[in-house]
Amino acid sequence: MTEEVPVRYEKHGGVGLVTMDRPEYGNAQHSKMTYALDKAFYAACADDEVKVIVLAGEGKHFSAGHDLGTPGRDIDQSFDRVATLWWDHVGHDGGASRYARESEVYLGMCRRWRDIPKPTIAMVQGACIAGGLMLAWACDLIVASDDAFFGDPVVAMGIPGVEYFAHPWQMGARHAKEFLFTGERISAARAKELGMVNRVVARDSLRDETLALAERIARMPAFGLALTKRAVNQCEDQMGLRDGMDSVFGLHHLAHAHNAEVGLDSLGGHGVKSMKEAVTPGAGAGK
């Protein structure tokens, strides 16, 4: 059996293209993909020829979110940690395991990637759901195809949003509440109206349009781009982004613990099928 390689990395002039490559599972993110993404981002950061990094998803969808049940699901496996100093989650029980793992592979990794000193662009088509939002939100810009849609339905699990809780900063407080309370999907056009997406383009021109934008940015001085990115991120943090994420991450794990105490498991008994059924497919897509 051929070993799964969940991420591809290639260069196009001054652009590093990082592609999630699990199209048969909607590019669902397991830990193996997380660490493969980190390795690819590190390679792009270390290469002086690469000025801009594009994150893409192979196939119909950008990312269906965290891996809740594919054959490659690996929540019980150990990996060499790079984002935090928390202990290996394997061999620990309950919150000591969940908190350590999610601090590393979800919140810690997305924060690490947000701090990449080169501009990053998410190239989004099809689904960008829950954990997929985290991957796109960690990027500086988002270019979406006209068939893209976004959603975070995890309140159906009793959980207040995904681990990298950037919702109020991505779309404003009232829209973030509606987005989470209803679990409804929003279209690329609506996401652009909310300020979450920079550009919406035709599906068949997504790659060309995104690479053209990346190449235009790549003509700027590399250090100037790094300082500009740092400046905006620092202002966003002064507006409460980082502290807000820390506080909500605690609530996220309170919800996991509550589910495990009163229900079947930390996800409230939900899996891929039940999460799809929790929200009417396509509801609110034109809003």
C-alpha cells in the first residue's frame, strides 16, 4: 500500500505553492497533514527565492475541516511537536490529552503559520468548513472561487466554534454570532461582503488569478512585506485577537469536557454524517 503524502509543495518563480492532497476526503485535516503543512511552510520560509506562499486544496473542496472519521484519522498517534511545549497527548487521559493535542496541532500550528514572515494567500474552492476556516484564516489574504462556501457548524456539538477562534475579527461580532448560532453556510460573495474574503473569481480562473496576485505581491521588497505583515498583525492583536483566542480556547475545552461527562464522547457523539445532518445543506448559502 502506497503511503499517503497529504501535502505537495512546489515553486512557481517567487511563489511557493502548498497544496493539501487528500481530495477523496475533502482534504480533511488529520495530524499527519498538519505536520506536512508545517514542513512545507518551513521550506518556503527558508527559501529566499520564495516571496509569497499560496495555500491550496486539491480537488473539489479546499477543506472539509478536521478529520472526524477517515481511514487515516490519527488522533491517537504521536508526532514530534513544534508549536508548543505541551507534553505528548498520547498516554494521557481526558482533558490532559485533548488540551495538549489541540494546543499543538490546531491552535498552536495556526498561530505559528499566521506569523510566517512572508505574505500568505489561501486559494479556496468548494467547502471551507470548521477546521478549514482555521487554515484559511491563518493566511493574510483569501481568494475564493464563486462556488466556495464557508461554515462553522460545531455549535451543534455544543462547542463554541473551532479552536482558532477568529470569528469576530473576520466578520464582526453580530455576523459571527449568526454564523455560529445557526451553523449556516455562507457563500463566497457573502463572505466578501463581510470582509472575510479579498476576491471572488470564477472557478476555472481561480488558480491563475491567485498566482497572478501572488506574483504581483512578490515584486515588493521582501523585508518591507515582512514588516508590513507584522505591523497589521500586531494591531490586530492589540484589538484583542490573541487574548480572545486564549479565553475561548478554554471555553472550547470546557465544552469537550462537558460532552465527555454527560454524553458519549468529547464531540457529543457526532461524526461526519451527523454533522452534515445537523445543519440543512446549503441553508443560508445565498445570504
